[in-house]
Amino acid sequence: MSKQLTDTIYRIFDNALVQIDTGKTKKALENLEKAERLSKKAKRPDYLCQALMLKGRALLAEERNEEALEEFQKMMELAVPLFLDDPGKHENQYFVYNSIGFSVKTLSEIDSVSKMEEYFYRNEKYFEKVFTTYEELIAEVPDNPEYIRNYLNVLENVRTYYLRARRSEAEIGLVEKIVQNYGKIFELGYRDPELFDTLQTVTEQFKRYCLLFRNFEDANRIFEQMEGIYKKILKEEPDNIIVFDHLLSLYEISGDLYANLGNREKTEETYLRALDFLNEKLRTRPGNISYLRKQGDIYQALGRVFYNKGVPEKASQDAEKALEIFNKLAGKNPEDQHYQYEISSNFAKLGELFGYIGDIERAKECYMQEIEIYRNIHERKPEDQVSEANIAATLDQLGHLYAGQGETETAKQYYEQGLEAYEKLFEAYPEDVDHEIGIANTLAYIGGLYADLEPELALEYYEKALGIIEKVVQLSPETTLYREDLINILEGLESLAVRQEQYESAILHRERITELSLQTARDDPRDPGQKRKLALSYKELGLLFEKAEKPELAKQQYSKSADFFRQVLQDKNVEAFMKDLLAMNSGRWQHHQSIQISQVLQKNT
């Protein structure tokens, strides 16, 4: 192949990259057609791979997704044999992981389950061959970090392919390979923070998988491998704060998983290991605020575990330890607003835990500390609306705390303080409807207090709340959160009507709830949770028609409820898991869009 022809093809590729990035895709496609012909003429499948990849990118930019997919498919069918024949060549590795990554990206743009499955089955035959070849290559040349990085790119892209195709059976094997290869690249001394961040994302995703499929054994095995990787680095670099943070995060993630799987012994063991680890660090860095906060977080998590397992005495002991730590931290860094909001969040969660345990005084102490922090923030920054709104919301939390104990008058006092705070905010910032929503919700809370004692007074509060929230929803009909607030108030009115055996009134409220639930389910048809809520709403409507002695109408609602429950059951049980994982994985396809082709191809020309 002549140097002149090589230079011509290089120029086309480099120009095409610029043209695609600057929106001149038509010109890029014209030039790439020429490059494709020249590559075939020169019998250079590596150049042809690059031409196909750039054509696919240009077509993607023009939203010609089906055509782009065919280019990436042709690229994969060329790239895999090239890689299998000569796996050590950089360009062959580059083409393999890009062909997979761009195929997945394009299929995601097309958003067709059948199309995703069709191409997955066409390409599945390549994956194990590529894995085996990479593992043989890395075993032969174990000290080449580029090989390991490129293999990780392949593994992560293939994993995304499996998830998009709704194939979860390969998850354990793929995650284990990914973890092992991160261990290998760390052993070579590469400690790029981005590598640790990506491994953290894999850890969080794998936790979700194990929770969905109730998979303790594989989670335990793979999390122990990760722990070993982090500890080995810390033995060499005891002051590596990035690795320290990731190991601590691993303990928190795995401990939370074990708690949700109901394995109390493993949960306690994991959190205690985290505390031992923190205590060791605190001996060398006493008073370190970050470590102390983590210590408090872990005691709080342990308290929640013991509460959920019906051991309130142990839960209370751990919650007390958390409170002691957070109280010491409350006055630290008053000028750091971010820190102040974080520590206020610690008190909010701990107050909730004490409330569950039934220690009302400790819960109140936490909420009052939270309010004090918000007041200090507001004094330093009077224009900060968030701190004022948070004071109002925390006063509502105190109202909930005493309402749950049946202390109506105390609860009302806190609700009224919260209401006053929201009203002042709305007066000062009338354009912010969230303050108006706060007013409506607090009015409904007060209504709930009087549902049994003074139903007429309760109705008065509920109707005031309803008038406000209906107006907000009419102005912002697409906002799901406002719709949910409206549903909550309507449910309060429905409950009040049922208590008084006013079933016709209750039916009207439930019909409105069902209408709103239907709208939300239509807005997000892929969310099985919304369909489930809708199914339950139809069921509640049926029960009300039965109480109103209208059996035929009740039967109709039960039928609709059954239809939506069937839809929920027919959804693959992995759907919600896939949705969450893919949201986390969005934008992580491993491709190098801006690299100059001369950097890739000239290496081995």
C-alpha cells in the first residue's frame, strides 16, 4: 500500500472527525464513502473498521439510527476476527470495544426491546471468544496496563449489552471478571481516581442486583474480593485517602445489602469491621470530622438494623452513640454551609430512628438540633430560602412525632408553627409554589389530627388544603410530585368520609385519586410501581362501591384492578433493576470519540 494512499485515508479520517463534531455530517459521510472504497481496495480491514465506525457516528448524529446500527454491526464482524488473529495490536482492541459500545448506544437510542434482543443474539457468540483471548493475552503479558484497561472496556460494554437485552444471568460472572481485572491494574501501580469511581459504580449496581435476586452468597464472595483489593493497596499506601474512602463505602454498601437481605449477623460483622477500621484511623487522626461523621453514620445504621430485627434495646444503644458523636460535631465548621446541611441531615435521620424506637425525647432533641443548625445557616445567609423551608418541614416532623403518640395538642402546636413558617415564606417569595405546597400539606396534617375528635373541623382544614393544591396542580399539571401531594390530601378526605360512612363522598375522592394515578401511569408506562398503585386504587374504589351497595360497579373496578395487576406480573421481574442500573450506567459506554485516527492506526502501520 503506497504512502500516498495511506496519507489520503488518514486525512479523510481526521477531517471526518472534525466534520462530525462540528455538525458537517453530510460532508463527512461523502468523504467516508471514499475512505471505505479505498480501504477495500487496499485490503486493509483495520482502515475499513475505522471508516465504518465514523460512518456510524455521522449517521447517529443525523438520527439515522437504524443505518448507524448496520455500520457498527459490520464493524464488529470485521473487528472481532482481527482481534482474535492478533490480540496484542492496540488498534484491534480499540475496534472491538468500540464496536460493542457503539452498538449498545445505538440500540438504546432505537429503544426497541425486540431489536435489542435480535442484535444481542447475533453478537453473543463473539463475547466468550473475546474474553478468552484477552485472558490468555493478559496471562502471557501480565504487566501491560493497556491490555487490562481495554479488556475492562470490553467487559463493561458487554455487561451493558446484557442489561439492555434484559439478560441478567451473566451479571455475576461479568462483575467478578471486572473486579478481578481492576485488582490486576491496581497491582501494576495505576491508581487513577476515575478507576476507583468506576469500580464504586459497579459495586452499587451489583448491590441492586443481589438485592433483587436475594443473592447473599455471590455478593459476599465478590465484596470480599473488593475488600482484599482495597486493603492490599492501603497496606502499601496507608495514607491513600481515596482508597480509604472507597473501602469504607464498600462496608456501608455491603452492610446495607446484608441488612436488606435479613442477615443480621453478617450486617453487624460488616459494620463492626468498618468501625474497627475507622477507630484505627482516628487513633492516628483524632478529631477528624470526616471519620467521626462516618462513625456516627455506622452506629446509626446499626441502630436501624437492630430496630428492624426487633431488638430495640440494642438499637437504642447504637443510636445513643451516634447522637453523642453528632452532638460533638454540631458546632464545627459554622462557615461551611455544605457541612452544616450534611450534619443537619444526620440529625434528621437519627431523629426518625429514635421516633421508631419510641424515644420521643431523644427524637425531639435531634429535630431541635436540626432546627438550630438551619437557624444558624439563615443568620449567616438571610437570603437562603432552603434553611427557612427546612425549619418549617422539621416543625412538621415534630408534629408527626407527637401525633404518632396521640398527643394532639402538642402536635398541633408544632404544625401551627410550621404553617406560620411556610406562610411567611410564601408571603416573601410568592413565586415559589413549593411554599404554597408546604402550607397545603401542613393544613392537611392538622386536619388529620381532628379526623376522629372533630370531623367537621378536620373537613375544614382538608378543604383549605385541597383548594390550594388543586390550584397548583392546574398551573403545573405535568409535575408528578404536586400530583402526589394532591393524592395524599384526597386520601385524607376519603378516609374522613369513610369514618362517617359517607360512601358517596368517599367514592368521589377515590375516583379523582384513580384519575390522577392513571395519568401518572401513562406518563411513565415503564414503571411497574405506578401500575401497581393504579391497580390498588381501582381495588379501593371497588371496596367503596361495595360499601355503598353497588355490586356491579364494584365488580367493574375489581376487573380493572386485576388487569393492571396482571400487567405488573407480566413485566419481567428484572425490569425495575435494569431501569435503575442503566440509569446509573448512562453515558459510560467506553469509546474514544475525539481521538485522531493517526494515533490509533499509525502505531502498528
